[in-house]
Amino acid sequence: MSVVAEHISEHVHRDDLGSRMGIWLFLFTELVLFGGMFLVYAVYRFTYQQEFHVAAKELNTLIGTLNTLILLTSSLTMVLAIVAIRKDNKFLSIFFQVITIFLAFGFMVNKYFEWMAKIHHGIYPGSETLLAKGNGEILFFGLYYVMTGLHGLHVLIGMVLIGVMTRFTMKGTVNSDKYIHLEAAGLYWHLVDIIWIFLFPLFYLIT
Amino acid sequence: MHDKEQSVSYLDYKGKHSGIFAWILSTDHKRIGLLYLMASLLFFAVGVTFGFLMRLELIAPGRTIMDAQTYNSLFTLHGIIMIFLFVIPGLPAVFGNFFLPILIGAKDVAFPRLNLLSWWLYVLGALLAVISVFLPGGPADTGWTFYIPYSIRSTTNVMPALIAAFILGFSSILTGLNFIVTIHRMRAPGMTFFKMPLFAWSLYATAWVQILATPIIGITLLLVTIERMFGVGLFDPALGGDPVLYQHLFWIYSHPAVYIMILPAMGVVTEIIPVFSHRTIFGYKFIAFSSCAIALFGSMVWAHHMFTVGMSETAQVIFSLLTFLVAIPSAIKVFNWVATLYKGSISTDAPLLYALGFIFLFSIGGFTGLIQGALSVNMHIHDTSFIVAHFHYVMFGGTGFGIFAAMHYWFPKMFGKMYNMKTAKVGFWTLFVGFNTLYFPMFVMGWLGMPRRYFDYLPEFQIYHFISTIGSWILIVGLIIMFTNFIKALRSKTSYTNINPWSGETLEWTVPNKPPLENFEVIPTITAGPYEYKDNDEILTKEDN
């Protein structure tokens, strides 16, 4: 048995560069995933330019801008959290991680109000108000709900991930020597951010 | 077995868990490979049964044993099961998992737990596909392509099938990701990229296609799911959507997917040919790079599935040209294999027979692929059984035979048992004859105008359908011979101790049969290429007499 136990402990090899590579590859797949949707967007926008333009006026640019600011700031705090842990400042790192989660939460709250306002106005998939509009507008709002929705899902996943990392940092599993997990969560968070950077102009700023 | 502590085989060692958990919670790449093998063979049996029933239905015109709706569901399920559950995981997930780490001199893959997760995702996806058959509403009848708008309108259980395919895609992505990092980071000291066995190269090219193409099908199927569930306008033409766009997105993945299927099979053949002709592989770098070239070009030809949907002529010409270009790297491989056999001292054991069967059947499949790539001819044979014959020659005659070749080649290493060679050869010839009898008539009737996916047909096609159905029986007899041979070997008491039965030169033949937990006692240092047979130069310089 002891031989086996030895084997198992040997088995857990550590390769930070390999892990980093794995994360980047995973992020590529995420980019391609969203890329598929951006492709659909591009084709429909090309087909229905005018209607996309009209439909975009319904979106609330103020909330959109606010959310962009929030998300960009949260990327900054995420980076600060990683820098802090590298400098072995556990408390500061936890502080910045919590701020990141808090900002992400703020993003979702804004998103919630934004969607609710739309739904109040009767603009949601399958609604009479929406079906009365032209095909281009139906597609615009279809894409709006799907793309911001899937992005929102990624924000939620990111929040959970960072939450777990905060726990790890408290326990000391993530520390100044071994912070690859936190770094991974950070990279994921930047992906969420960068996708939003494209979503924002494509939906809010094309009026 | 007890002479050395390290030689406890991967089948016998005791880990944290016991009983079935020692398997389904194991992170050992070899156990995971076997889990995949068992699961995918189970689904292969189901897929074969569906295919058999379809062929039986088609033995005579009109209704024979089932109604049209059942037939539609059968070809859908046959497609989904064979493609997503058998052919795609068949080589990378089964033999890639089992042998990639051993071939490159590693203890395991880079992310063993992720590896286990991808098996679980595979099982989850497979279960969903199975459940969709039994839920009220009946199994999906859209064909495995889920074409819009029928896939939004059909009242059958399209949703579970879509989600199943999505999850299976996820599993495939994680396997690909794992392999890329493994190949980059875990090679034994001295094993440069150009000293890797070519199976590893083919897995590497495959893995890139897996991670770059699969997300597209993932998102596409997800969009269809959302569209069905919430009535969001995305592809539905009634809401302004574009069904042709769906087809593009579908084939952007699903065409490269056929290279996910064929590349590893080519890798297996490349392993087998030099070993059984006792010669160094001819054109190592060309074979390695042709794998990458196939992966690259193969990702840019998807629209040749859609020549009849009304694309612009420019697009059609470009896609047609690119389709012809893919044939070049494939041909490079075939020529290199044949050149390796030249002047070799060939032993025609079962693995080589299957590899040669692969070359023969794949060549027929490949050449008929070129015929279809020509625009004018494509109009004539689009959606006929010519296409069905073509992709069965490539996918079954190619990848299927590749999988069987791998099974015969690595069987003694994996299980420490040896099958009966004579029976294996009988099995091969029966399969080979059955295969051609089954699929060749489809070329003929397709050319004459027999549409695919039709439940009924005109009487003039009956003779071809009849021959084809007879072929399916011979094929199944061949499969039974092959698998009983394996099962007999597994149940036999005598264990096979020769660790290098075929005198291979790659690393898996240096470790004990049923390799121990971490494969190598000492990680080897590599100094030479993978297939360096000492008398190679001597053979080549010898004068013909």
C-alpha cells in the first residue's frame, strides 16, 4: 500500500507553464464560441442595417456605459489582486478579489434592471410587441438577449470562480509561491471583460 | 508478477477507491482509455444494430419491417451515435488516451483530472442521447445535421439530442486541450517534436481541430436550443433568420470533424506500416506536416456540403478548389505508406491487413470525394446514396478500419493476452468483403439517382438494395468473428508475456504488457527517431536481382 501511496503523491506533478497553456487554450475555445455569435451578428447586421440601427435606439446607453466602466475597473482590481499575492500581501489580495466580485455583482444588478425595463416595454422573445416589428429588429433583440445573456452567464461563472479563489487565498492554497489558480481565474475574468468590450459598441453604440 | 513492486499492472493496482469506483473515478490515462473503449464499443453495437435494421427495411420497396417515421428516427440516431459516440472518440479518446503518454515517454496526460471529467461529460452526453429515445415525443428525426427550419418545427425530442451533442462537444474539446498541453510539456527528455511517433503528430493536429472547430458547433447547437426553447428569432426564416447561415455554421465544425475522425486513423496506419514491413518510415516529416496541412485545409472547405443551397458562384469555385487541395496531403500520406512497404520484409499479420484495408478503402472514399468536389458533378449526386457510400468508405472503411487496426495492434499491450491470429485474418476478410458488398452498390444506385434518407424507392433500384443488404449481413458476421476472437482472448487463462510481439521500435513496446500505473520505472531518454530499423539502409542499397 505504501508503494501505491508514494506513487500517488509522485503523480501530482506541478507544471505552471503547462497549466497556463491549458488556460489560454481554453480561452481560445471561448473566443471561438463567442466568435460564432459575432458571425451571426455580422451577417444579420449586414442584411438588416437600417433595422439594426433603429432597434439599437431602444437600448439604454447610459447603463451600458456604466457597465463598461464597472467591468473595466473590475479587471483592474483583479490584476491588483494577483500583484498583491505575488508580493505576498494576502490581505490586500483578498480585499481586491472581494472588490472584483462586488463590481461583478453591480454589473449583474444593472443588467437585471436593463432587461426588466425591456421586458416591461413588451420587448422579449415571442412577445406581440416584438413580433409586430420588422424581421431585422426581431433578430437584433434575439441576438441582444442571447449574447448579453450568455455573457451574463459568464459573469456569474466568473464570480463563482473568484469566490472560490478568495476562499483558497484565505486557506493559503493560493499563496505567493503558487498562485496559478488565481491567475487562471483572472485570465478568465479578462476574457469576460474583452467580450463585453465588443458587445457594448455592437449593441449600444450603433444608433 | 510479484518479482518487482513496480510491475503491478494498471488493471490490478489498488488506489484510493475500490470496486467500480476504482475505474470510474480513476485518473489513470490507461483506465480512462479503457472506459472510453467500453462505452464507445457499446454504442457501436447499438449503431450497427440500427444500421442493420435500416438495411433490412430497404431490402424491398415499400414498407418492409418499419414505418417511415421510425426509419427517419433510425437514421438520425444511427448518425448521432456513430459520429459523436463512436467515430470521434474512437481513436483520440480511446487509443490516444491509452498510448499518447506512453509513446512520448510520460507518466500520464498533463491534466489527469480534466481527462476524467471529459469521460464523465461523454457519459452524460451519451445518456442524454439515450434518454431522448424513450421520452414521449419519440426520438429526433432531423438527421444528425439538425437542419433549420425542420429542427425547430419537429415535435420529436430534438432538444435532448441537441444538448447531448453540445455536451459531447465539450468533452471532445477538453480531450484536445489535454493532448496539446501533454505533447508540448510532457515529452521525455530528448524527444523532440521530430522524434515523436507519428501517431502523436496526428493526435496533435487533431487536437487543434478539436479545440478550434468544436466551439462553433457548440454555440450553433446552443443557439438552436435557445431558439426552440424560448422562440428567440435566430435562424428561423419566419422571423427573418437565415437557414443557410445555420448550415454554414454547422459545417464549419462538421467538416473539420471528419478530419478529427480520419487523422488519428492515419496516425495508427503510420505506426503499423513501418513495424510490419520492418523498415524506417519513408518521409517522416512529410507525413507529420501533411497531418497539419490536412487539419489546416480541412478547416476551410466546409461549404462543399452546400453546393446546392444557392451560394455565390465565386464562393462555390473557391470551396471546390480548396476541396481538391485537401487531397494532396492525403495522397502524400498514401504514397509514403506505399513507399515504406517497398522492399520491406512484410509480415501480413492482422494489424497490417487492417492497415492495408484502410489504405484501399480510404483511397476509394477519397477519390469519390474528389468526384463530389467537382461542382457540376456535385449537382448530379447531391443527396444521393453516392454520398452515403462515399462517407461510409471514408468513415467506416477509413476510421472504422483504423480503429480495428489499432485494436489488433495494441491488444497484447493493453490486456497482456493474445488473440488467435488465424481467426483475426478470417474476420478481416469477412469484414472486407461484407463492407464492399454493402457500400459499393450505393455508389452505383446513387449515380443512377437513388436519393439518400429515403424509406421507399423505385423498383429499378431493388437489385442494388438487395445486394447491399446481403453485404450488411456479411459485415455483421465479420464483426462477430472479430469481437468473439477478442473476447475469447480476454477470457483465456494464459497471459501473454512477450512485450514486443511485432518488434516495434516505439516506446510502448519497451514497457511491460498491461503497463504499470505510471508506465515507466525510469523515464527514458530518447536519442533516436521512432522507427529506426538498423538494416534499413542495407535493404535499400541492395541491388534488385
